[in-house]
Amino acid sequence: MTITNVAAPLITADAASLRHADAVIQSINLPSQGIAVQDPATAETIAHIPDAGVEAALEAVGKADAAGADWAKSSLRQRADVLHAWYDNLVAHTEDLAHLISREMGKPLAEARGEVKYGTDFVRWYAEEAVRPAGNFRDTPDGGASLLTRRSPVGLAVLITPWNFPLAMATRKIAPALAAGCPVVIKPATLTPLTTYFAVQLAIEAGVPEELIQVITTSNSGAFSEAVLLDPRVRKVSFTGSTPVGRRLLELASRNVLRSSMELGGNAPLIVFNDADLQRAVDGTFAAKLRNGGQSCIGANRIYVQDGIADDFTAALAERFAQVPVGNGLGQGTGLGALIDDRAVAQMHTYTNNAVTLGATLLTGGHGYDSAGNFFAPTVLDHVTEDSDVAKSEIFGPIAAIQRFTTETEAITRANATEFGLAGYVFTENLDRALNVADSLETGIVGINQGVPSNAGAPFGGIKQSGLGREGSSEGLEEYENIRFYNVARRATA
């Protein structure tokens, strides 16, 4: 089966939306020179950000640490009220944030609004969680004492965020840190830093002490990490990004025994069984694969479809992909925006050509566009072989790479044959199978009959080489807290 796939013209940006995004950029206090930030849909430079050196980074550490002393002593209600005010301010600026995200990152405006909802949910969650501190009181087994457990702020937190969800990746780190009583130094990716600058600006307007959150951007991430993580004032590091960089940060963190949270690479399997509801499986796979243009650490990477449903599923998914309108994220009706840079587009070409050379069938897509922007068509590859690069790598793009399987055991074995363990997906109408397969997958997250499992109330994180620690839910707050216990001697009664 081959779907005719004549490339439709790219959708261009809506003029009013473009003006809106640029007005938001102008409202941020940015320098006229420094690191250039480009719109991936046009390759146009839209702003410059500071290129901080080691001295500036350590100065930021000092400011945050000093401000953190008072913040740690603030009441739980004070912290919660400030976070609620920040949440309200973010919600009031939903359209500003969405336009800014779309302009600097490339995702369609509708998806950017979804990210704003997701990102602000973390602020609201931790505003509520701040006033529900965990603790315990128990007697020792011998009855001679009582044990009181309490939480305290871990200390200054260094937060390093990626480019693909510029608001959500910042808020799900900043919000629990503030709720726990910790000051913050945050380093956003230089590809998409503007949303972080704007969100922190809104936090300060909402009442967060001005020096409590320090934003640092730099073209020398290695020097930044080495200097800051070896500073004795720093007590916590949280990083989202690649596994190799995470390993290096853990090496640095070990020097001062820092509390560490690492959300690293993924290679998510998505399994569709014969008894799956076809429409639900197609819809879920579409969401798990094309959300954020496939540029998601939990994006469906290896799609395994059982033989009996494979032809119908693949045909329906390819038809769905072929109908996606591609263009500027600020354009009306855009379903897939630009990829983050030209290297990403080149990688999609390489993956596609390699898979076809090794025997895969290209059903739709597989091409770029004659444009200054970084566009690649939604692509479906069937009969992908296990030795293909696309079957072994974290794709981070709009390519659905389909492999077929016969038995449940085979699917589970192939799904777990990776060093990564962040997310997995299962589509079946059999409840026993759904839960048994979910239990068998070596991942920290499983979506069952759905393609978007993330939620502020859930503990997000992976196992194996996909990292350690959790973000979201009550577990996310504990990442920024020390657990202490007091042993209180009990006087014997007469």
C-alpha cells in the first residue's frame, strides 16, 4: 500500500499572531547582543540573550543562596499564596505564553496552548501541595522513645531544562523547589530560552522574591555545570536532557554528593494488539508520535503492531499522517510545525533513507520542504527492520516506524531490548493483558489505551538509563526536601 503524497504548500504565519508573539518578546528585558535566538519556522533571529560566563553564574548562585535563607523560613501558607499568585498570572497570560512558545520553538499554536495548560498545572499543584507537608510520628518498637519525621528544604537547586517544552519543563522544576523552600538557579536551553525569561518575569510580578530565581543562559554549558555544581552552596541538581550529558552531571554532582534528579533519554515502545480498538489505537498512536512534532522524550519511538491488525492499523495511521497540514506554528490550521533546527531535519532524512534501504516501506512523507524553515513531512514507515537506525535511536521527529510481531512474549521481549526505560504504551481491550504487559515493560511510565500519559498529579520519570528521581505529584516535592527524624526519649511511667 502506498498513499499518494504530494507536498501541499506550507502554511505561513498569521500576521496578527506574529505581531502578538513579537510584542511579548519586546516586553522581556533582553540585551541587544548576545546569543541569537532563531524562529525554527523562518530561520529569523528574533532575540538575543545574555551569554553568561562562569563569574556571572557564580554571582547568580550567591544571589539565589542569599535570598533562599529568608524563603526557607517563610510559612507554608506564604509559599502557597505566592505560587497561587504566579499560577493566576501565568493563566492570565496564556495567549502571550502560547504565542511565545510557538514563535521560539515552532510547535502549532494549539499545541502551545496545551503546553501552557500543562505547565501551569504544575504551579497550581505545588501551590496546593506546599501546605500538605509529609511527616510521621511513631513509637520505637521497644517503647522507649518516639520518632518524629519532618521535612526541610534541601537547599539551592540548579535546574537545567531542555528546549522542547520551554514552559512545562521549567515550571515542573521551579514550582516544587519553591514549594519546598529552595532558591533556584535555572539554565534554559539557548534554543528556546525566552519562555523561561517571561515566566520568571511573571513569577516576580506575582510576588516571588526577585533574586530567589536566577535565570542563566550561556553558550558554554560545560563550564557552567562544572563551576556551579562544584560550588558548596549548591545542594541539588535537576536535569532533563540526553543520557550522556546526564552521566556527566552525575559525575560532577558526586563530588559534593548533591541530591540529583535526572530525566534522560527515551526509546518508548508502543504495542498494538489484535484485540485493540482500531480507532482508539490509531488516535493514541497519532498523539504519542506527533505530539510536539515527535520531539518528546516519551514520544512513541518503536511501534509494534500484531500481525492480525497490522494492515488495517498501518493503512489508517498513514492516511491520518498524510492529512496533517504542515507549516508555521503561528499559521491558521497548522497541525505540524517546524522541527527545532536544520540538524533535526537532516537526521529525519537519514533515518528514512536508512530504513528504506534496509527493507522498510515508505507509506507517506519522507521528505522535507523547499523553505528556510526546518520542516519535515509526517512520515510512516512499515516493515521496519530491527537493525534500522530508526528502530534503535530516539527519533525526536515525526516518523512513525512500524514493526510487526506475532506473540505477546515476542512484543515484550523486543520492547525491553533497550538500555532506556522512560515510557511505554499498550493498546488492547483485554484488561488482564493490559495490566500484565504494563507490569512487564521496563519503563517508569505506561500509557494504556492512550497516547498522552503525562499529568501534573503523576510521578514522571524513568528507570534504567532513562534517569532517576520523579517530577510531579507528591514525589516531585520530595526531590527538594531533606527527610529528618527526631528521637524523643520517653520517660517511663510509674
